Amino acid sequence: MRANTELIYSCQGKVDISFSGYDDDPRELFEISEVKEYISSLYPVLYDLFFFVRTETESPTLQVFASCVCDATWLRPQWVEFDIEKLVAFFETHWGGLNQLTEGLGMPIEDNKKITYSIFRRLGIDADQLEKDNRQ
């Protein structure tokens, strides 16, 4: 996807990664050891994941990656908690790739922030409050 500038721009926010063969399994993907191990081996080399991952739709890609890498645990139905240290490391790993790519393309910082806040929202973090706090 990094072959040329036009392709990079056309792929921004459009990548979904899915895992087939688990539809009949009642567990979430982050509870399946094979999926968790696979994602844990992938995520360090997908340093530009934040730039390319789909965040503006109901795509589960980002949640699955974060849940597998950050040792998600159930707090209650439909609500998981991440290991905060691993979540910080997850963000740090991928913000570097996002920043490198947006800077290399000469994208305005506002575009980088838009991508960043969409990542927060997709992970259930109150991006609107973070944005408001950053303005103050």
C-alpha cells in the first residue's frame, strides 16, 4: 500500500482484517489463543496500522487487535477492560507509524488528529473529551 502517494491516500482508513472459521465459536476472537498469538506476532510489524485501519464504520479490526495485544478481560457483557500498560505500548507502537506516514506525506496536523481521534472513538475512548481537553 506504500507503493506510491496516490495508493497510500486511497487506502487510508480502508483496511479491514478478518478471521474466518470462528463463526460457530461462542468466544470472542481475543479469547481464542490462535487468533491472539497471530495478532500478537503481526501487530509489531504493522506499524502503520493506525493510518490504514478502517475506523469510521463498524469494522472490528482495531478492537480485535487491541483486545488481543492488550490482554482484554470481560468486566460485564459487552464491556472489556484492557491492561493499561499494554494499551499505552500499543498506542506508542502505532502512533510512530502514523506520525511518520502523515509527516512524510506532508499532511496537516489536523488530518493526523482526525485519524487519531477516530482511533480513540473506535476503541471506546471519549475522544471528544480528549479533544476538548487539548484545546484548553
